[in-house]
Amino acid sequence: MGDHVATAEVQIDGTAEEVWDALTDPELIKKYMFGSQVVTDWEPGSSIVWKGEYEGKSYQDKGEILEFDPCQRLKLTHFSPLGGGEDVPDNYHTLLYELREEGDNKTRLSLTQSNNASEEAAQQSKGNWQQMLTGLKKVVETAA
């Protein structure tokens, strides 16, 4: 892998607590992450698994929770067999979600994915994550 980084961000009409709920509640995650079922206890050192179907193929992505700082920061690793490659540490990405309240009921959510193999891979990931964040934004703003 490489040191290419993908960053996506969105401003959401909602509190940091509402955005955090959308990031960590399996029922809400399912709504914006293509129906993914997430299994974890959110404790640092614990595993996280995403299961579902994408473009007609079943998948099971996995990773580990690295940091869990409610309403501020969530850091985890992520490996997807759909991306090709072996299940080895070099093929895991690190995902960092950061929340920042920006005044009147607005929260900025940024997502950084490191360890992309190339600038092209980073740009593709950025597009995918931006789409996911836009879906999360809709979930939070629709519920408010």
C-alpha cells in the first residue's frame, strides 16, 4: 500500500450527538451504508464487521476499533476483500472520522482514509466516502 490519503467531508444540520448516533447506531448505519449490517461493541481493540451485498455480491469487510471518543473522534481499520488483495496488515486502510460543531446546530464531519495504494485509488475512495457522508447527512437531517 502507499501513503496516499483520501479525505471527504460534509456539513450537517444537526448536533454532534445526532451525527455521532448516525455513525455508531447499526440501524442508522444500514440506511446510508448500502444496507450494511455492522457488528461491534465500539470498544478500542475490538473487532468491527460490515456484512451485506454490493452489486449482487455478498461481502464481509472487517477491521478493528482504534479510538472511540464520543461526539468527537472515531478511528478504525478497514479491510474489504472486494478491493482485492490478501487479508494482510498492509492491505488495511485506517479510517478517521472527526466531528466539529460549527455553531447553531451544525456539525462538520470529516473522514480521512489513509494507506491508499495510489493517488487514483485515493480519489476513487474519496468519491465513495463522499457519497456515504452525503447519505449520512440525509439520515441525520431527515430524523431532526
